[in-house]
Amino acid sequence: MSMQRIIGVMLLFFLVEGTLFYWLVPSSMVDRIIPHFTLAFVLFASLYRGRHSALILGMAFGLLQDLAFYGRIIGVHSFTMGLVGYMTALMMERRKSTLLMALTMIGLSTLVCDAIVYMIYRVFRLTNETFEWALYQHMIPSLFLQLLFSLAIYVPARRWFEGSFVAKKEEEES
């Protein structure tokens, strides 16, 4: 799949995580679960496309999230999504990514991303909650949602990213 179509799919996930998702979740869980569907796709890009693609996608969609949802400090999500995508790709650069490895990396990267955002908000005194409270109230429930979503789209995402990478390599060899 071409990068334009991947961006289109990510825009669709961005819209779903900001609108439709909150209609489907029970009202008691709306304040606890924060969907990161675009982050999952950035992490799939880091696993199957490369670190530079993940960095660009993470920074672009992180900035879009900053502008649309989190207007307190512009650039926090852009920085963290780009950094986490790049570092994930750097760690997995020479390894074959299986289902278990992909889910493990997506889970760890999601926790790292949420922890970095929490710490930046804590430094600028935008939150007064403790890290343990944020971990139990927001990060862990969001992690389970993230892992379920990643498991559901694993096969299509792998085909899309590997197919676009193979087609790009064939064009470069010609």
C-alpha cells in the first residue's frame, strides 16, 4: 500500500479515536480509557516500514492530536509519538517481527509514550496526580485497549506496510 493510503487509513483511525470511540464505550469508562489508534499505526510503521517513516508519521499525527484534543501545550504528543516510533524502529531494526514481538513492543511503547506525556505534564504542573494514580486509572486500561486494537489489525497492517516496503525496494532495484 502506498504511503498516501496509509495516511488515509491513519486519518480514519484519528477520526474514530476522537469521535466514534466515545459513543461505543460505557460512560463509566470514558474518563479512564484513552484510545491511541494512530500511535498503534505509527508503531506498525516503525516495525515494518522503518524509523524515518515512523518518525514522520508520529510527529505529524502527534501534532494533529495536539491541535485537535490536547491544546494545553502544543508539541507534547508530536514529540512523544515521533520519539517512541523512532526508538521502537531502532530497537527492532535487525530483528524479525513476529506477532508476539509486535504486541510486546506496541505495549511497551504505549506505556513509554504515556509515561513521557505524564512526566512532561508534571514538569509544567498541568497535573497534580501521582504517577501510580495515572498508571492505574489511565495507562493500564488504555494499554489493554491498545493491545486489543493492535491484535485486531495486526494482519492487515503487516500486509499494508510490508507490501509497500517490498514495492519500494523493487522500484529502487530497477
